[in-house]
Amino acid sequence: MTTYIVLLNWTDQGVRGVKESPRRLDAAKKQLQEMGGSFKQFFLTMGDHDMVAVCEAPDDAVMARFALTLGMNGNVRSRTLKAFPEAAYREIIASLG
């Protein structure tokens, strides 16, 4: 599984319905699970982003479909970062020679 960091911000629509946000999060978790992925961690944050999720998915295409689906609902906008765990980081750096 590949790890992704998802940076999320509420849209105007999403923040107007913020009280429904926990239900929407549960639906998003179920949706990603049905696509073969999962949420590993979720945070409400302060600063440039309203929420941050750490997710896993089988591949980039699954994560792209998930991110597009979230956006189509109109409640959040996302930025997705592909994340390399420490072991992969060390391997990548070691391969530089």
C-alpha cells in the first residue's frame, strides 16, 4: 500500500454544514475502504489547512479517484501528497551513490 498525506480545506458549502462533517468523514472512510484503501489517521488542524488525513491506497489511480470524488461532493478541496516511509527514504538516498 502507498501512503498519502491529504491536506483538506472546507469550501463555503462545507463550512456552512460543518455540523454534518463527522458524518461526511465516516462516509469518506467507507468510500476509501470500498476502493481498497483506508484512513490511518485524521486530524482537525489550525493554520493553512482545516484537516489533515493520512491514508493508504493500493495505487495513485485509486487515490486520485478518491480525491476527485471528495471534490465532487463540494464540501472540501484537497491537496494530496504521496508519502515515502523512512525505510523507502533511506533506500532512495542510498541509491544516489
